[in-house]
Amino acid sequence: MGKKIAVVGATLINGGGGEPIPDSAVVVEGKYIVGVGPQVEVKVPADADVIDGGGRWVLPGLIDLHVHIFHGGYVPYPIRGNQMAYAAVVAMNNLRSALQTGITTLRDVCDVDHLDLAMRTAVERGQLLGPRIFSAGRGICMTGGHGSGQPGAVHEVDTPWDVRRAVRTEVKAGVDLIKLLSSHRTDHPEFSQEEIDAGVDEAHRLGKKIAIHAANFESVRMAAKAGVDTIEHGSHVDEESAELMADKGIILVPTLRVKNYIPRLIAEKREKGEALWNLDPKDLEETETWFKRCVDQLPKTMELVRSKGVRIGAGTDDVFAETPFALLPEEMEWMTRYGMTNMEVIESATRVGAEALGMEHALGSVEEGKYADLIMVGRNPLEDITVFKEVSWVMKEGNVVPMSPEWKRRPIAEPMTL
């Protein structure tokens, strides 16, 4: 038996795609939802703390499927002292800002020296206020492949058995999922089909889902054939790959905002005479060219995958010191620019996110028996998707998230109680 809270009077959008329920009631006991529906049909316990949601909309907590809670991009200048201690502080602040933005769950798709596992432990033990973390630990790439420039963030391997060994090493470390990386900013895949197949087989055999960084046509096609669980970025998708993804239930996490942001950032840096990621001029030019091609291709890719029924998840992949960490609301806005309806976007950031994690039984919608992860906004998100930039109230596992003076990103309001 835990504390009882009832959120009453708000319009409920439950994350499952159904019609909104005006004047709703959501009853929480401890960590879980124990009652939900129209207020006239839901019994609110006499001893519950009642929160007035009148004039607001209540939704499931948001799920960001693609983050790195620490990355070298967050550190524009060298630091003194212990690097991992500084990384932990950056990660902690990123997590706290994500939670107050309404992100109650996130998926860290590889981080340096298992920092994500340490932060996950801290959150689980109540030592740190942050979203629920699903950790990929260290990624797996080929020798010299994408990710190899981040020391401590990846295993560099070269044969199917080396891939399997790396998967086993990460499972031993305690990860929730496996991350492969198989493309850089070229048209060429990095891993062979046999290596991707081995990674998928080993991860699934050990009960872990597998995500893959695959952005060009060939790497996406190989990943789809292998039967990965999610394809990260997937800028270039052909019809064969889209059909395979739909048939196999593979979720695409397109990270739309960051692809549009990088070419603009490079142009701004060039104009100011500043460096980016310590890239030399040739690498910078190749990076700019690649992302411009991605931006040109994205309308076709998004139209194709949607026409084939591929599920789309929401993820940000923001690794820049120049921008806030918690940019899922901006990503959701970009998803509507590529043809998705507001309701589809809400589902992508809630229900589909839970499905990508294999946690649809516990997360992603406002239903009895699921975790009490809730947010409230002040305007109808079906009419204005930008309202997610103004989340006014957050609950994670039945606990109302308080304001914090350390947060500089969208400070949430105190709850209104009756």
C-alpha cells in the first residue's frame, strides 16, 4: 500500500491513440495507476491527495529512445581533474533536466565507461532524481568504425565471434540492450552481414533487444534482413528495407531534428571561424555534405516508411554544448513537419517508445496496472504539438517531481491541490 493521489478534471490522452477523455480521473496508489477513466465512473478514495487538472491535458510520461547522457560534444573546452567525475556531473544535470521536461523514461544508446549503468543504479536507488534509464553500455563497432573516436564508449571488433564476445561482455556488465554501429557519413556499410547477424542472434539468444546505428541504404537493408529491433537514424531507406522493417516489426528512430541542425551548426561555426568536434577541414566538409544529403532524402524516407506501416519512435541524439539536453519536444515538432499527425507523434513518444523497450506492459500509456508516469500540459496537444515545450507538471512512479533551482530548462510548476 502506497500513497494515494488522484488527478481529476483534466482531459486524458492515454497514449494508445484513442479518443481523448474529458473531465477524467487518474487514481494512483504507490507507483502504479489503479483507476482511470471519466471522473463520473472512477471512484476516488477518500484518503487520496487530489490534484486539480481542470483546464489541462494529462498524458503518459514521454520516452526518448536515443540519448547519450554524456558525450565529448558536451565539453567544448578541456577540463581539469578527473574526467569521469566531471562526466557524472554533466550526466546528472542532463537527467534532471530531462525529467522536468516530461521525459520519464529514456534509452541511453552507448556511453563512455558504462557511465549509463552507474547513473541507472543511482536513479533506481533514489540517489539521483532522473528518468528511468535503459542502458546499452558500450556500443559495438568495427575497428576504426563509427564510434571509435570516443575512447571507452565502444568495443572495436572484426569477426562474427568477436561481435558475439562483445555482446556477452555487455550482458555481463548488466546492460538492458545491445547497440551496434554500422555506418558513418558515407554510402558504405561497416559491419558485414555475417557480423550483424551474429550480433542480433547473440543478443536475442540472451534475451536482449538490439539497436543499430544505420543511416545509408545498404546498412539499413542489412540491419532489416538481420532482424534488429530498432534502426537508429535510418536516413536512407529503400522500399525493400521498409517492407522488411514493417514485416519484422522493426522500429525506426529517425532523429529528425539533429539531422537538420548539424548542417546549420557547421555553417555557423565556419562563419565564426570555430571548430566542431575537432574535425579537420576535410572531415568537416564531408560531414556537412552527408547531413545535407540526409536532409534532402528525409521527406522521401519518412513518406515511404509511413506508407509501409513502419512504426516510428521518438529519439533526439543531441550531443551539443550549444543546445539543451532535453530536446524531445523539439523532435516531436519536427516529426509533424515530416507528415505525422499530432496523435501519431504522441504515440511515438509514449506507446511506441515502450514497445521499443519491450516494456509495453508497464509503460507508455495511462492504464490500470502500469507505472504512474504522467505529465500535464496547458493546451490541447492535438491542436498544438509545441505545447510539450511547456510541460507544467510531472509524475514518475507516483512521485510528483518537485521544482529544482539547479534546473535551467523549462522549470515545472508546483502541483495544484484541492
